[in-house]
Amino acid sequence: MLRARRRPFVVAAVLALMAPAAAHPAAAQQHLQSVFPGSEWERVERDNLEAYGWSPAALRDTYEFIRDSANTTGLVVADRGRIVFTYGDVEELSYLASVRKSILSMLYGYWVENGTIDLEATMADLGVDDVGGLLDVEKTATVHHLITARSGVYHPASNGGDNLADAPPRGSQVPGGYMLYNNWDFNAAGAVFEQLTGRNIYDEVQSQLAVPLRFQDWDRSAQSKSGDLSVSRNPAYHMWISTRDMARVGLLMLHEGNWDGKQVISRDWARRIVSVVTPLEEMNPVGRRDGYFGYGYMWWVWDGPRAVGPFEGAYTGRGAVGQWITVLPAVDLVITHKTNSVYGRTTSWESWHRMIELLLEARGIEMPGPYPWR
């Protein structure tokens, strides 16, 4: 059963930030090394925030911005593996939207590396087809093309929320030659994963991530697929994960697949999926080229002239109405955000990036701006 929201988390965050903070040099020494959460996260107490490098006053500004200018229902900021700031109900299970795709890319690694999944297998090789049939050229798309959004297959997906409306005519693009964010690719990637591994995606989330990372709020029974199967055979594999467990996923990626000494996902795969496959200048539709993201293996990767300073090597999972797992390796930060879709509200990209800016300022990190959310 899904949890009801717990508003006291907001109150607790505010009270913690409003209290006076004192610097403790001993605490700073204690916190030099990164850590991993056990059954609970370690938190930086309010009187140690300054020693840990955070400005309580600037965090108050962040809180006020979120309260006044966003529809955040959960936020976790983890610095060196310790929680320094939360907002909202971080335990609540809610819909991840397209962040599911970034998590699927992580699950692929084990099966690619043991040879079960051949990324060069084509749709024809695998017998993949869909309602009304795929075109011959579309059947030459590979699994690799699916998980990098370069299939050239513009068949409608069973769910919306993509750029299909901006797609070129079907059959006009050779697979691999053109990136378009199309849910057909991602849903087919889920179906292919289950076909080749014989494993349900949600069981894999549980065995590969929830158990070894010690998710605090995981509920296998809350997970379910959806979509209009009269439009496409492949359902969307939506996920329900709490904000604080999303932060565990981000921390695993920050450490390149390593969790407290155990390589949960291989380092090579963890690096590969957040490397740029489609650079900023090749993103489609063309309007995406005015931004700051290229695309990897179902992760959005900072690219181009703005991928500097704290954004060097940074990447994010992104989901509709305000779901993000954002990892900033250059500054050892993981920031996870939820806007529960049941309330019919959205937190915009602009609000999210302003939050990032405020959090970096609170950490004393200079922005390499100007940035487009200004």
C-alpha cells in the first residue's frame, strides 16, 4: 500500500535550518571521507553544517524558494554520502515517470556483460514487431539503438510523454543516425530485457538495487506496468520509489557502481551509460540544442560549454512533472527530487535548476554561469 504524505518532514527541515549553527573543526575532520548509508542514512546535524561546508542561512533561502516557487513533495541532498538537507516526505512511494529508463539502463549491465543481451541484436533477430507492423528498415534497429534513443522507429508508444510529435516520417531515418526521445524505444527496451533475461524488470530492481543498496521503502507489490496495448504491444514499466531510496541509486552511480566496497554494477558499465552518445549539437528536436544536455544510455548528460565546474561529468535521470536523480561527481553531490503526480502539479525544469544553483551556493561552490534558468 502506498504511504500517505508525512508533512512533519517539512517542519523538521525548517526547524533544523532556523536553529543557530556552530562550526566544529573536529566534526569537519570526522566528515572528510565519503560514507554509504546502512539501514538508515547518516545526517549532518544542524550544528555541524558549517563545519561540513554548508551555509545554514543559504539553506534557509533554498527552503523558502522551494516553498514559494516549486511543487516539491520530496527532496534529498546527499553530500559525501550524508544527508544535509531534506524537504517534504522523503519516504513516500510515488511515480518516477521517465526516471524508470535511467534505472533500466543500470539493470542492463550485468546481462550485457555476461552475454545474455547482445546490444547488436536487431529487432528482426529478436522477432520484435508491433501493432500494424514495423517497417523493414525499422527492424534493422539494434538493442543499442533502443537504449540510446537512436532507433529510427517512430511507431506510437503505449504511453505518451515523449517527442514523437517531432519525429521525421517513419522509415526516413536509418537506425543509429538520428536521436529522438521516443517512448517506443524505451518500452521496447524493457520488453527486450525481459525477453532475453527471462526476468521481470521489477524483480531485477529488487535483486540488483533494492536489496544490495538496502532500500528503506521498497514495496515490490506497488510496482505495475501500464499503457494502451492496442496502440503498442510494449507497456511502460513505471516504478514507485521513495526520494531517499532514489538517493541511494544516485550514490551508487556517483561511486561508479560500487557500494561500500562491493561492485554492484561494473565500473565500466556505470561509466558507459552516463557517457555522451548524442552530443548537445545533435539533439532533436533542434530546440534541445539550446540547452545543456546530451544523451547517454537513458541518462541526460551535461554536455557542451556548460559542462564545467560543478557540472563537469554530471548527469541526471529526468521524469515528467518533477522527478530527478541528479549526480554531480565533481562536487560529490547527489540531489533527488519528487513531485507526486497524484496532486496534478508540476515542478518545472527552471525551478529544479534554480534549486541546484541555490544548493551549490549553500555549499560555497561558484556557479560557472550565466545559466539559462536565470
